[in-house]
Amino acid sequence: MSSETKLFITGGAGFMGSNFIQYILRKYPLYEVLNFDKLTYAGNLENLRDIESDPRYRFVKGDIADEKAVARAVEAFRPDVIINYAAETHVDRSIQSPKDFLVTDVMGTYTLLEAVREFSVPKFIQISTDEVYGGAQDRSTEETRFDPSSPYSAAKAGGDHMVMAYWKTFKTPVIRTHSCNFFGPYQYPEKLIPLFITNLLERKKVPLYRGGEHNVRNFIYTEDHCRAIDLIFHAGVLGEAYNISTGEEIENIAVARKILAAFGAGEDMIEFVPDRPGHDRRYSLDNSKLKKLGWAPVWSFDTALAETIRWYREHEAWWKPLKQGRNFKEHYEKQYQLEG
């Protein structure tokens, strides 16, 4: 890539996208970034307050499912790559409102792919999830058959299939990534780790699905994921897919215990709630292909968790208004079947 590389980041005001934008601008002084984000409940420009005046950064409010808005932004910016972080991602919300996920995760991906074709964008990177593979008995490789269990994972699988169809049919320059669970600063507090941390900071119990407490997950710190996408962007092979995972598996109950221990709290602070439908027992990714490209995680789960707890302790002004908002409160009560 040239020293003046231009990155078009969709969903850049969300947790994953905003961390990546900050990472890229720190590492590459001559790179430019356009952040294209709809600013839904999880999109927050406060995530980017530190770099909002950087001349290498610009923001455009827009919906990736809006063909005209996408075309205008891509034509004006002429990026070297589109990295698609924009997505509806919360499984429980997909159970309540599946249509929103189809529009963003399938039609939005289609719209971006059409823009790549129309304006000859050199590369498109799709950010996707391990959940497209469904519950895993063995570690999923990039060739494992998709078997989604929720409307969220089905919608992501649909977008991923569209990406590969464009590669096979049109030779659109695409790369897919499938990642395990992220965590770190600026994560909207409906997700497991920031929810548990902020609940304990508020001296509230943490809700854990009864029946899902022993489900196995792999978590990756956001900085390690940024490093993976950076490498895939610069060295990944077009048409290929790359799994992103530390390989460090842990049960949900063990995550809860580690967070409780950090606060000096006991298991009496766990509130068991009814399990959600279609809850996969285990996700597990084979990351050997990414390792061959030269990537390895830097952060252990325990070290990253301690850093994440420190961040939320020090940034109450960021997360407190989100949890006090109507969107969070209404969803929280529905998700965990709690009284209002």
C-alpha cells in the first residue's frame, strides 16, 4: 500500500470500528480514514472524540443499506479499501427483531459490494463472526460449513455468502474474516463483559443464563483484533477467509467468576435468568491460517480483562448515560425477562 492509503470504515462509531480507527491513525501517520456510520444505539461519536479534529479523519453519517448514500461517499473519497464493521450484532436483539439484521447484515453488505464494483475499490474486507459456523464440536476452520443458529448469525452468514458469490462471479476483491468475541474499551454495555463490569460498579447483580453458564467461548482483546485486521488488510490473500481467535477458551461462568473476583464479590452476585432460544454450547476457531500470515495474540485474557475493568472504572461518564437511556433499559428487561 502507498503511504497515502485511504480506508473507508463502515460502522466506525461502534465499539470495534472506533477502536480500529484509533489504532490505524496511531500506527500510520499518513493514512486517511472516512468513518461511515448510521449512528444507531450502539454508534457513539464520543468513542472518537480524541481524534475528531485530526485532518486525516472525517465522518459521514449514512446507512450502508442506502445505495445512494454509499455511492456518494465512496465516489467522493475514492478509498483503497472498504472495511465493513457495520452490523447489527447482538444475538438477543436479533431474536426480538430479525428484520433489522437482514437489512443491515445482508442488504447492507450487498450495497457495499456494488459500490466496490462500481468505483473499482481495490479491496473489501468483511468483518464477520464465529457464530456463522454454529455450535462447534471441533475447532471450525475456514472451510467448515455454515450452520447458524440465530437470526443474527443467519444474517451474517447471508452477508458472507454474498461476499463469496461476488468473488466467484465478478472477481470482486474481497476477504472475509470470522472472529471470536471481542471485548475492551468503548463496548456498548449490553455485551457480557461490559455488562457484568458496569453492573458491579453500580452494585447490581450480574445476569447469567441458566443452562448457558457452562457454554464455552473465546474472547479477544480489541487491540489484538485490530492487529489482525491490519495484517489481513496488508498481507491477506484476495478471495480467502481468515479466522481470528486467541485459542484461549473459557466457560461463561468462569468469566463471571473472574470479574466477580476483581471486585471482591461472591457468587451470590450472580442472578440466573432463563436461557435464550438457540443458545450454542461452544464456539471454537482454528486460527492456524492467520498465524501462518504472521499474527499471534499479545494480550492474555486475564491481562486484557484487568485493563478493561480499569477502563470502565475510569470512564463512568461514558457508559453511565448509555445504561440510563430508554433503549438500554427496555432491551435489558426484555432480554433477561426482568420486571421493569
